[in-house]
Amino acid sequence: MIATADDGTRLHYIVNGTGPPLALVGGKTSSIEGAWWRYIPPLSRQFKVIAFDNRGAGQSDKPDVPYSIPLMATDALAVLHAAGESSAHWFGISLGGMILQQLALDQPDAVRSLILGATHCGGERRGAPIAEAPGLPDSPFRRYANLYERHFILDHPEWVAEDAKRFGKMPLHAIVRQDQAVRHYNVCDRLGDIRQPVLILHGRQDQMVPVARGEELQRGLPHARLRILDPAGHQFHSEQLATVLPLVIEFIKVVELRTPLPDPPPQGGRENHG
């Protein structure tokens, strides 16, 4: 299916399942298949899953014009509306998580909750390098050492190979445009304005986005909890599938069942809803 962005860019998306809407937003260079192939079947048994290719990736258009995170957030909203929904729970990884922070700031009514994986709020923060695992230089998958925890590559080569078969390719200009959007993004001083429930997921050994960035998100977001996956790298959602999937499902169910807070107490009274 195709949604049309405000500037005419065509965005490829899919819808599977029924239930509360859950929209999936992948990272830099990733497609629906590359990011979510392990997740869509089980999630669509409980939710209406909406997934799309960001501009520049997969089967969406790849215009060679400036991209920005606010622009890509409007893309996400266009897909949501094309899928027949006005709000959803959102799960974004890396670039996808940045898009969702922007969406929550710009269009809070479209966001029921956020699941932010392996992402950050912008700006440059470099972590300490992680030592290379013995034997990794001899692995045929060593080129993915920045994505996976090093020992995972050695211990689960078949798993990594299954992922790698689905990694897509993009034209160079689209990679550059997505990268520029990330480098010009910074909402760290606005995190307090995001009022929705947030689950932050981050791999302890993430080399692309250091775990300190996930901790920074938790400090800045008023209603966030952080789960650090250990061991796991930037591909935490693949490496720790058996842990992450139930976390996501349970989080959404809790948010869906949450009852509204009582009306504020009369002026002069005081009540604690903590």
C-alpha cells in the first residue's frame, strides 16, 4: 500500500492484524523487511500492526532533496492516517526513535505511547570503545560488528545470516540524506514536553548509540522506564527477541488498560496520584 506525504513523496506501508494500532518505524537504511521480519507475525496476532519504509529506504520514494526528522515525522503521520487511524502506539529503533520523539512533540494526540529502541535525542555523545571479541576477525559476519554484540556474531552465525539476507540496499544519496537528518536533530531540551508513557530499550554493548544515551532519555522523559538488554548491541531487538517481544506486548497492554486519573481535587485541597 502507498501513503502520500505532504510533499508528494510516496511511502510504502503494510497493515497486518487487528487490535490496538501499533506502528513500527525502522532505523537508518532499514526497510520493513530488514527491521521487523521477526516481529510482525507475532505482534499482528494481538495488534493492528502498521509498518512502513522511511523515505529513502525500501519501496518508498528516495528523493534527492534535504530530509529532516520533522519532515520524516510528518511522513509517519501520513502513513498512520492512510492506515485509517488517528493515534497509535509507536515502536521506533534508532532513527525511528528520533522520528517518534519529534512526532510526540509535534502531534501528541497521534501518540498513545512510545517504545524507543537504541536511540537518542540528538547531538554528539561518544561512548568508550568496546573491545573486540577474540575470533571475530575470522568471522564472515565481522562487517556487522557495529550492529551486534561481538560474541553474538560468533555464537549465533546462522541467526545473523538470516537477518543479513533481509538487509536492504539504498542509493548513496538516500543514505546521505538520512544521515544528514540525524546529524541536524536535537530535541534533548524538549524531552520534558513528551507526556506519554515511554518504554526505552537499549543494548548494553551498543556501539552505534552508547547506552548512556538511553539513560539520558530516561532522565529527560517524565514518564519513561528504561530496560537495558545485556548482552546486546544495536540490533538488540534481534539478539534479545525472546525478551523484547513480551516486554513490548505487556507495555502496550498496560497502557491500553490504564484508567484515567480522577479529577483534580478542589482548590485548596491536595491529593497524591503517584
